[in-house]
Amino acid sequence: MKYTVGQYLATRLAQLGLNHVFAVAGDYNLTLLDEMAKVEDLEQVYCCNELNCGFAGEGYARSRVMGASVVTFSVGAFSAFNAVGGAFAENLPLLLISGAPNNNDYGSGHILHHTMGYSDYRYQMDMAKQITCEAVSVAHADEAPCLIDHAIRSALRNRKPAYIEISCNVANQPCTEPGPISSITNSLISDDESLKAAAKACLDALEKAKSPVVIIGGKIRSAGCAVSKKVAELTKKLGCAVATMAQAKGLSPEEEAEYVGTFWGEISSPGVEELVRESDCRIYIGAVFNDYSTVGWTCKLVGENDILISSHHTRVGHKEFSGVYLKDFIPVLTSCVKKNTTSLDQFKAKKIPVKQVPVADGKAPLTTVELCRQIQGAINKDTTIYLETGDSWFHGMHFKLPNGARVESEMQWGHIGWSIPSMFGYAVSEPNRRNIIMVGDGSFQLTAQEVCQMIRRNIPIIIILINNSGYTIEVKIHDGPYNRIKNWDYAGLINVFNAEDGKGLGLKAKNGAELEKAMQTALAHKDGPTLIEVDIDAQDCSPDLVVWGKKVAKANGRAPRKFQT
Ligand SMILES: Cc1ncc(Cn2nnc(CCOP(=O)(O)OP(=O)(O)O)c2C)c(N)n1
Ligand SMILES: [Mg+2]
């Protein structure tokens, strides 16, 4: 088979196990899309705009080895860059592919459409370099294979986005045939000596520890399910208490005896904050300590006997071991640690009562308590629930997850509206999961149009749209007129997106009985999305959000440091 540059790129993606690539057409990428379409097992999935296209690729990367999004130069790429920034912040390998000017125009002095209006087009590469681990420009077919492989390999190794721009007149030019994909997928090997030394340092620390605990952070998400399974084997071997940070909700099997709940400072699950504070050896795995995860810097608990295991390095007390990759290190630790159940025994001894949530009066106005009780009832082992930025984060922490259920969130980047396009991309990869989104009205207004693509592809996603009349999470941080929004007929919007042939459902629920019915309808509706618009009083939000909002506002409001002049 004769390969062109576009076919080379598409073949690499197909060899990696991608069956879809997301795209928005533009005259800089049409020839490229034509060439990529010639590669059979890589279907093109079109999005409404490039922000959503980027987020769809990011969502796909949450399910597959990576995601890929194709956009046009400048006017497309600039919008997609926000999603690429999100993928970088969330450690997800998204490949952003942009059409680019005809290679004869470089250095020609030509002013081109869709550009900034001057003849140096390198600005896009310069911008891409700031938000990716690798950015390459393919302006000649001869260099294409090497540049494409390099960008993809970098994204996979670093678990970060990469960027490829391809001149519009090069995409259909002949190039060499791709070799074995192992040249791209072969992962970095840990430094053996550092691996052994790090393991020994951990064992010494654990030997001295009375009550070690494991705290799992969001960075293990991007290491993939295989690593999460290895972490679960380690925690089972250790036998100590295991907590997940908010960003890692769903990344540790919650039905296991060792699992004690969420560690999130003073809004942790009952008894967990004390357990972490009292521990004399905290083993953090993939932890991210930012202002949100530390509740405005009030709970960054890292002591000198603690162990910090990250994707490619480990710190034990005052010793640092780099070149120690999570995928290698966790199994080594599992093979040599001894059981220490002290922290779990301490936790169990507290006999923390399990909160029973009573069924609300079906005719009473719907509350978030009743809403979450009913969502809990829909969560099974095949469920993936997306928690959008907003009050949804805080409610989501209280869901009890059967093993196999997954939670996706974006708590580092926190781009409101992310959940709709990202879940679309995720569900294109995993249409048979029970895919549920918990999203606020404010967030939904940023990316709502991507629901039409869920309708177009008949994907049964359940969208719980919380209409609480505005930006509640912002209200609890700092209120003002800017937190009010224009109300929409969110359920009615589905008819707009359906047009003549769509099978989307738009339902409303003002009380528990209506929600019960709507949930049953949604779970039974298989040939399209169901949006359930739930009316919630603007004052009804998670008590955790109220506490967290005050602390974050305080952190935001710290007075400027006084500099010696
Ligand atoms: C792209 C982007 N723009 C602005 C923000 C700031 N922000 N964070 N949360 C919000 C409000 C979210 O409101 P909703 O989705 O309605 O959520 P809740 O009312 O809290 O359930 C804003 C405006 C943001 N996080 N992302
Ligand atoms: Mg809201």
C-alpha cells in the first residue's frame, strides 16, 4: 500500500487502538481528513465546535490509550487550545492535529485567511509549545513519519497532550510506510538501582511506622486502569486504611475492606481527616496538592516520614528517587511490604454510623439530598459518572461506588462545560457503559450543543441537569450579580437538537416522584441521550461546598505580601 502523510498519521492512531478521531472541518484540514478517512478502522466523529472537539478527544483519552482531535488552523486551534490546556492539567494524552498553511506560503510574505493577518505563521506552534509536551510542524512529507512518531511517543510517555500541524498541501503527499507500533509504545524502563533503593527506603519507613495510611490522588487516573489495579493489589497487601483524594474518586475499589472514604481536609468522609492527621506515615500515590484539593491550603498534610509516589519519581522522607515509574514501582513494593492494619483497625474502632438517606415525600419540592439518593440507586458496576465543576463535585464524593464503577472529573483545570463534550468522547469509546453526567445549569450553557452529537450517534447518555438558577459554587466562594444566569428550557432544548429525526429525550422533574419516573425512563431509553432537568432551590447545595467555599475565598483573598522597597 502506498502511504500519504495523512494515511501515515491515521494508521499510527489505528495501530494504537483508536477507532475514532474527532474533527471539525476547515479548509486547512480537508485534504488531511480525506487522507485519514482512507484508513478503514479510524472513524471520523464530527463536533459542533473545536473546544468541544478537543474535550471529546480528552474524554476519549480517559478510556483509550490516547485521544485525537483534528481542527483547522488558528480559528479552530485557538478554541481547541483550551481543551488541550485541560488535558495537560489532567495528564491526559490528547493529540491535537491542526491543518496548516500551504508550505509554499512560508517565507512568501503572503497574508493568509484565518491567520493573524501577518505573514509569519509560527505563532500557533509557539502557543502549542506552552500547553503540550511536544509540538511539531510537518511542512515536508519526507520528515512526516519521524515527526509524527516523535509527537505521539512523547504524548504517551509523558501522559500529556502533543501537537502536530500539517501543511494543507503536504497531507496527501506520498511518504514511507509505518513500521512496528512498538517503536512508539515501548515505555521507559525504571532505573533499576533507583527502584531498589526507593523500595528499601519505603520498607525502612514502614518498618518504623505504627499506623501507615494510603492516600490515592488524581494523577494515577492517567496512568491507566492497569496501574490502578496494581495500586489496589498493593493496598490489599498492606492492609492499612486507604482513602482517595477528591480528584481520585473512583480510582480505588470502594467495596474493599481497606477503603475508608474521601480525604479532603475538613470536608473529608467522617473520621478520615483525623485518621490521616494521626498517621505517622502517609503513603501518597499520585497526589496533587493544589488550593482546591487542600481546601484553601488548610489540609496539606505532608510530614517528614511520609512517602510521596508520583508517576516517575518517589520521595521517602528526605530522600528523592527519580526514574522510578509508577507502573514498575508499585509491583516491587507489593512484593516486599508487610501487612500493617493498625490504621484500619483504628478507623473501624470508631464505629462510624453509615448515614441512611430517607426517601423524600414524592410530592415535596426536589432537594439535592433526594436527587443524590436517586442517582445513587442508578449507579452499578458498569456506571461511569461524570462530575462537572460545581456543586456536583461535592455531592459526587458521597456516592458509594460498586467495584467497576468509575467517576471522571476535571478538578485541576475545572473548565465548566467540560463534562458534556468529554463524556461524548468517552461514550463514543464506551457506548455500553451506563454513562451519567451530573452537570449544573451554568456549566451546561457553555457546551450544550454537543448533546446534538450524542443524538446523532444515538448514544444513551443520562444528563442530570441541575437547574439551581445560577453559579452556586461561585456564590459560595464569593457572590455577586455575575453569578445569576438567564434561565433556559433545558429539557425543551432536546427537541431543538432532535429536529426531524433525533431520539433524544428531554424530561423535567420538580419532585421525587417525577424524578423517579424520569430516571426509569432514562435507564430504559437506549437509542439516544436523556436530559433530566431537575429544579433545585438556589439555596440548596452541599454543606461541604459551603465550608470549602469559605476557605477557598479566604485563600483567594490573602493580602499581597509586603516587599522590602
Ligand atoms: C471556562 C470557565 N469559566 C468560568 C469558570 C468559573 N466558574 N466555575 N464554576 C462556575 C459556575 C458553575 O455553575 P453551575 O454549573 O450551575 O454549577 P452549580 O450551580 O454550582 O451546581 C463558574 C462560572 C470556570 N470554572 N470555567
Ligand atoms: Mg447552577
